[in-house]
Amino acid sequence: MPATEVSRPPSRQQVRGACPHDCPDTCALLTTVEDGVAQRVDGNPAHAHTAGALCTKVARYTERSYHPERVLQPLRRSGPKGSGQFTPVSWEEALEDIAARLKAISDPQAILPYSYAGTMGQVQGESMAARFFHRLGASQLDRTICASAGGEGLTHTLGGKVGMKVEHFAESRLILIWGSNSIGSNLHFWRHAQEAKRQGAKLVCIDPRRSETADKCHEHLQLLPGTDAALALALMHELITHDWLDHDYIERHTLGWPQLRERALQWPPERAAQVCGLPVEQIRQLARDYGSTQPAAIRLNYGMQRVHGGGNATRAVACLPALVGAWRHRAGGLLMSSSGHFPVQTQALQRPELRRGPSRTINMSTIGRDLLRPASAEFGPRIEALIVYNSNPVAVAPESGQVVQGFRREDLFTVVLEHFMTDTADHADYVLPATTQLEHWDIHASYGHTDVLLNRPAIAPVGEARSNTTFFRQLARRMGFEEPCFADDDESLCRSAFGKQVDFEELLAHGFASLKLPDAPYAEGGFPTPSGRCEFFSQRLADQGLDGLPDHVPNREVAGSSKQYPLAMISPPARHFLNSTFVNVKSLRDIETEPVLEIHPQDAQSRGVTDGAVVRVFNDRGSYHCRARVSERARPGVVVGLGIWWRKMGLAGTNVNEVTSQELTDLGRAPVFYDCAVEVAPEPVA
Ligand SMILES: Nc1nc2c(c(=O)[nH]1)N[C@H]1C(S)=C(S)[C@@H](COP(=O)(O)OP(=O)(O)OC[C@H]3O[C@@H](n4cnc5c(=O)[nH]c(N)nc54)[C@H](O)[C@@H]3O)O[C@H]1N2
Ligand SMILES: Nc1nc2c(c(=O)[nH]1)N[C@H]1C(S)=C(S)[C@@H](COP(=O)(O)OP(=O)(O)OC[C@H]3O[C@@H](n4cnc5c(=O)[nH]c(N)nc54)[C@H](O)[C@@H]3O)O[C@H]1N2
Ligand SMILES: [Mo]
């Protein structure tokens, strides 16, 4: 060592954070930083729900943050739309030009923000961005792509996205894991289910796929996609005919029992067995278990509401706990999402009062169709500019054929804030480097537990990356927006996110703080519905001209109903990706290997499909190639295209959303990813 260089110990610290990803677990993170470089990311052992453990994906967080292909400079398009050819420019130049391009659009409603849950943070999600778009008078985005069918179903039944506390599942005697592959997508819930299992509880999985979770449950009801309401109604039928009901709870805490009773009596198990494609005895046994075991808990997840009748199916399932009085126990009831328990100060964060003119709303799930729509009296102006952040619509939105065509419009001005050159970034006019969770402040609610988490920056922004909030603050200045709220810094946004109900000093000290909630919130009724009861019958739905009671609303594309496309396809998450995030992280992609289609041996044989063969999956909307995995994880008549690969990393530059449709659900205006008929043929990539 040269004499002039002073040797000093490396500075080493651990910074408390929160996992930003779209997952019910919302883990507390501890990032080890040495000399300004993040060395590793661990689960915080002090946070009970995280319990010091992370999933395989987030344990590799530094591999993603320091990925050699991260976008580190602003880029301007230099080739045709979608070619992925870009030239680096300065932030100054990019911001000036973007402001000029937006100012040149005469009707601000021709400008559309497109964002979802790349980060679930309240600050880097919709705070400064929402202020910016309200002040601009841009179109608003209906954020329906994931959970709005189930969300509305739950709201019209229980009153909101509310339910059991997740930790109490550990004390349940019977757990129905319904439309959820918990081991793959909700690992920290699975710990509680395992604890219950060790204590003797029975675990039942309700899923068209024999998932990793189904493997570990005592019972698996492998029903056809989109038939959950039929199953729930048949369970009610059995609860009624055997009088396994809690009459006192029904009397005092529910609404519409005589009507629901009449509806359920039309669903004997034989009828449901036919619709669901299940043995009748399996339905009877489940009803017996549910009617005779306390406390019984249902972990309902969003996998069962991505079909035409997803809203009604959620309503039907959400009626069950009240019928048997399961809510009386803290380990009984249902949990789909806990997000409605959090006192999020949306007004303070997003400032809707900044909007002066009229506003139209565009549904993010029909972005393909809407980008191609001309101006009209009904639609309003043609979409002329898109600003995308926290989302990868070209890969994740349904019916990619139309989405890609829309993003390729030469007259569309597109700005994408991203970490990587995703399929969407490839279609941008400007790609701007965004910070990751290790580099910015944020604060998080959760949809799987009831703790607030604070995320402090662990390292300085990598390269020239700027946070979403920084971008919108700086663009606001160039647009001439002078309201003082555009000067709020991220730490003060974090402070305002939950108001005084959450102790910010506690968050600063520990990184997390639990909401103060009763253990069994609906033991004595008190649901947040208009009536204060669990609403079997919803007057609010009836007032909209809809069925006030839950019913079985069949899929539009029922398995076996089309000669041309006889297979029903579902496309649930691959375990080592998070939607389309992490597909470019090599160590994780190596585990998933290639886009895969699980197909039952019978269906494979009749089509001449062999294990490992390249197949084409197709319908009238489009087609994509992937590798067949002949497996009994798929039931006969149903194929499983594990999601969501980047198109450009697929076998032929496409992915599963080529075949999904832009139809919407019965409630909540949501996509129907799992209501999709296809045919499959062995066919190498041309
Ligand atoms: N590893 C990983 N974790 C994730 C995600 C990911 O991509 N990867 N995604 C995250 C996101 S965005 C969300 S919204 C959450 C929740 O995400 P969900 O979409 O709930 O995902 P899963 O838990 O995989 O549950 C889907 C399960 O539902 C099943 N299913 C499909 N159709 C039906 C049906 O009609 N009825 C029933 N009963 N089941 C059906 C599928 O086979 C699958 O096993 O998970 C999050 N966690
Ligand atoms: N076929 C099929 N399609 C589906 C589904 C399915 O089950 N099957 N699932 C649907 C569901 S449940 C969902 S939730 C959607 C998910 O759709 P998206 O919310 O679009 O999720 P991702 O594909 O993970 O894309 C998020 C992007 O945000 C970026 N990002 C992360 N953090 C930040 C940040 O701080 N700033 C900025 N600017 N960018 C950031 C990431 O790099 C990533 O590219 O997909 C839906 N699509
Ligand atoms: Mo989602």
C-alpha cells in the first residue's frame, strides 16, 4: 500500500426497508451496506410476519439493483417505434422536450398516465404523480388489472377489503386455500397454515391446477376455472339441508338470508359437481368439514376472480363464514385482502382538488383497444401521449396483439420510467432511469397483513436514476405548476401517508408499526357495509340493475364448449417471477428455464404433444410458442401457461397475453385472464 493512502475499516451499516413488490407479504427488509454499496438484502427478524425470511426473488435483490443491463441514463428513441434503438441524452434535455411535447397537446385528456404496482409504495406509487396528472387535467386510469373484481365483490358483501388477521390462521382447525398458490405467491401466509397443520388442522386447496400448495394440502378440489360460485352455492345448500348453520349469527349480523337461502337451494351438490367437474362426494365432504369444524378460515386469493363471474364468485365465497358463525373466532372468517384496514390519506397524498376541468377515465385492462380508438363524442380525444411508470403493459395487459399495435403508433408520444429495457420501454420515445427501493424513501400498507412499513434509502441512486417523485416534481416545474405541494419532499410525503393514526416515530425507530385492530373484528357483526351486516343481498348492486344476490356467472369461454378451441387456459404466476418483474434476473430465469405450458397427458396425447416439445398455443386473438410440460398438474381440459414472461425472452418474441381477451368481469371492470379458450399444437418456431 502506498504510504499516502490511509487504511480505514469499511463503513458497514444495516438499513431498514420494505419490500416494494406486488405481493401480500410486504416483507420488512434489512439491507447491509458497506462503503455505500448494498451487499445483501435479508428479511428483518424483528418483524413478526417476515420472521427474517425472504422469498428466493427478493433475496437476490442486489443482483437486480446492480444488474449490468439497468437503465442508468435518460434515453431518447433513435429508431422506428418498438425497435429498441435509443441514444443517451441529459436529464435536462429530456425534461425540457417532454414538457414541450405535453404542452403542445391541446386537450390534456389526450394524455394518459399508465401505472400499476411495480412498487406498492404510497409515495413512489401515486403521490406526486397523481398530483401532477390532476393538475395537468390528464385522463385518469381505472386501475383494474389485478384485483377490482374481487375487491368489489368483497366490498358489496363485507363492506371493504377487510377480514381476518393473517397470524390467526395458525390457530384455525380447517383452512380453505381458495384460488391461491400460497407457497408460490404468499409464502409468509403459508407459514401460518403450516403451523395450523402441525396442530392438527385440515388444509383444503381449491384450484384448477395441482399447484405446489395443492401438493401439501390434505384435500385438493381441482375444479374447472370460473366455477367457484357454483361450488360455494352447493356448500350453502348442504349447510342448509343439514342445518349446519349459526342461526343466531345469521339473524343478528346478516342481510338477505331468506333470498340467499332460496338461491342456494337451487344448487344441490349434483348440479355443482357437473358444473365444476368435481366428484359429488368431494363437495359433500367439504360441506361436512366446513359445517362441523370451528374455527374455520378461508384464504381467498385473486386467482379465482380473473374470470367473467369473478365478482359474483367472490361474493358467494364471502357469504360462507357468516353462515356458520366463523367470524365469532379470531381464527375463523376469511381473508382476501387486508388493505381496507389501513388509514391511507389518499387526499393528502394525491390532491384531487388540483383537478379543475372535466375528467375521463380509461380502463387499464383495455389499453390495447383504447390506444387504437379514434376520437369520438363517446370516447373523447384520441390518446396522444402515455406516461408509464411502475408497470409493463406491453407484457402484462391482455390481448397483446392490440396492445403492441397501439404502442407502435408513430403518432403516440410515450415516456417510460423504468429500471430496465422492458417490452414497454422498447416502445418508448423516452426511457428515464428510475431508482429502486434501495435508493428512495417510501412507506407501505399491505394487502396480506396489517402492519405499516417504512422504507429508508440504503444507497445513493445508481447512475443517473431519479425517483418517480423527483421526475414528477421536476416536470411540474417545467410545466409551470407553482402550487406549493409540488415542493413536498419524500420524507414529508411518508409522514403524511397515514396521518396521525400511525406513529411515525415508531416507524423511524423500528421500520414497522402494527395497526391497532381488534382480534376478531366481526365477532359481533359491525361490518363496514351500509347496513353494518354481512350483505348476502346487496341493495347497492340491485340499485345498479344488477343481481342483488351472488350467483354462478359462467365463463364466456367454458372448457370444452368450443370445437375449435376446446381447452381452457389459465396463466397464473411462475413462482420465481413477480408478474413480469425478475424475468431478466438470470439466476431466477435459470430456475424457470423457458415459458412453459402444463398439459394433461390425455390432452397431450390426443394432440401428438410430447413432453418438452415446442407448441403453439392459439385462438382467434393470437398465438404464442412455449414448451409443453406434460403433467398432471393440469387437469384434463385445462392448460396452464405459467406467466408472465417478457415477450422478447419468449420462444418467438411473444407471450401468453397474445391469447387472453379484453373482455371484462361482471363486477369491477377487471380483465378475464383465466377465461380463455385455446387450442394447442406441436409446432416449432418458424
Ligand atoms: N411468486 C409470485 N408471487 C406473486 C405474484 C407473482 O407473479 N409471482 N403475483 C402477485 C400478485 S400481482 C398477486 S395479485 C398475488 C395474488 O396472485 P394470484 O393471482 O392469487 O396468484 P396465486 O396465488 O398464484 O393464485 C392463483 C391460483 O389460482 C388458481 N386459479 C386460476 N383460476 C382459478 C379459478 O377459476 N378458481 C380457483 N379456485 N382458482 C383458480 C391458479 O391455478 C393459481 O394456482 O400474488 C402476488 N404474488
Ligand atoms: N396472463 C396474465 N396476465 C397477467 C396476470 C396473470 O395472472 N396472467 N396477472 C395480472 C396481475 S395480477 C397484475 S398485478 C399485473 C401486473 O402488472 P404490472 O404492475 O405492470 O407488473 P410488472 O410486470 O411486475 O411490472 C412492473 C414494472 O415496474 C417497474 N418498477 C418497479 N419499481 C419501480 C419504481 O420505483 N419506479 C418505476 N418507474 N418503475 C418501477 C419494474 O421494473 C417492472 O418492469 O399483470 C397482470 N397480467
Ligand atoms: Mo396482481
